[in-house]
Amino acid sequence: MCSMEVNVLNYYEILGVDPTSSQDDVKKAYRELVKKWHPDINKDNPFAEETFKKITEIYTVLSDPQLRQEYDNQINNNQEDAEKEEFEKLFQYIVDLLVHGNTKDDVFSYLISIGCSAESAQYLVLSAQNYIKEVSATLNYSDYTNTKPHVNNEANIISPWARYLAKMIDYWLFYWVFVLMIYMFNFQFFSNWDGYHFYFLVIAIGIIIESILISNFGTTPGKWLLGISIRNYCENKISFWQSLKRGLLVFTVGMGASIPFVNIVTLFVSYSQLKEQGFTYWDSLLMTKVAQKPIKIVQWVIAWSILSGLISLGSHVGSNAN
């Protein structure tokens, strides 16, 4: 698969012959080295005697058919064990790279740079992705975090309604920030826009703002209010681009791009998946996790009050405009 250096003392390399060399070739190579390293010839070389002893020891093994066969079996086993250990280290390193937010293309390029074939690199990346998905599907968050140092081991709950509520609060906050900016800077460009186009513009800007907040703080105002944060499986903040991909997937796959009736189906599917499996499609795909603390009643009251106030404000402004 990938080229890996294995540090195993190889008698054949030291003697300068191949593993398939005949006994005559072995004897010939040994005699050449004896002439070169014999202590009587190299009296001024302090390493000659030790080298000569090692060469003699090697020849003793390789000149005896039975000892040579035992050595061949041993070196083959050592080679296999060493390659297996190196492969396991490489695979774990690939998993760590993906968990820490590196894209599969970045990891693929890295594998190519260290000597992997394209086929082997693709196999390793896909295997690592499947391994991470299996971990996320079979272990709950507390089980996984207990295997990692310096992580938050607080209880994590799964509440689709809390996440939806946090999303709506963020949406309306971003909406009013955008409207306020239009009012403050007197942007006449948007005055003729209909509600449909203006809605999608706010969504696009909201996803970008959300990505900036999550990549820098791990949360947003609505999520922070309800004790929700987004990290990777090593409890590190995800990158802006990873957060941007997540926001786009939430809007399209989770909310059906706000297309009537389609969004009802996608919301129901996402709700069911989250309740049954503990994670959503986009978090499984991007290898991100949503950590959510238990919510107190006062948090629910404040959150619903804020959302109701933001929506009522929008209705009031809209009625006055008409």
C-alpha cells in the first residue's frame, strides 16, 4: 500500500547479498568482508574487531540451512509485525487529521506525498471516515470523551426542539441586525426587493455570520442561550469552512431550503434521525458533534420570550409598513 520504512536488522543487507542468494554467494560475500575487516589487517581501526565478529556471527547463521530458514521465518514475522504497527500508527494519524478538521482532499494529498498510491490513499481516507462514523454511531458522547484527555465530561442531552429554537433565534437576530444596518446606512438598493429574495439574502448572510461565530467561539447567541456548542470529537473548535459547509447542509438537507412541504419532510427526517441515532446527517458527514447541556426552565422561558418578541416586532413593523 504505502511505502513504510521498517527498522529491522537485516543480515542479508549487511553481508551484501539477496535473500535468494545461494550458499556459494553467501560464502563469497563473507570472504570479501573478512579480507576487508580482519583485525590483523585493520590494527589501527578500533571498530574492525567488533565488525569482524558481527560478520562471522551472521555467516554462521546464513551458512547453516536450518539456522538460515529459522532466521528467514523470524525476519518475515518481524517485518509483518513492524508493517502492521506502522500501518496502525498511520491509520490513527489519518483519523486524527480528519477529526481535527482537515478535509479528505488534504489528507489524500498528504498520503500521496509519503508514497501511497492513489488507490491506497483513497482506501485509507474512506476507511478512516467510516471508522469515525462508526464511533459516532456506537458511542455516546460521554463514552467517547472519556477516551480523550482534557475534554468536557458534562452530561450531554439530545433535544431537537432546543436546536430548532436556537436556530430560529439566531435567524431572527441576524435578520434584525441586517435590517438595522440597512436603516442606519440607508441602503436604497434593497428597497425594491420582494420578501422572497430578501429572505434568502438574510439566510445567506446569516449562514456566513453563524460560521464566523462557531469557528471562533464554538456557539452562537441562540445556541449559547440554550447551552449548545459545536466542536469536533477532540473538543476543538471547527474551522470556518467546515462550519460554512455545516450551515449550508442544515439549510438544504435539514430545512429543505425552506421550500413549502419539502421542508416539513426534511425537518421530520432530521428530527427522527437525531432522536434515534443521536446525531444528524450533516454532523456525521462533517465529523462534528453538538454538545448540549441540560436546559433549565428559565432558559426555555427566556428563549421562547426572545423569539416571540423578535417575531412580534417583525409583524408590527410589517403592519405599519403596509
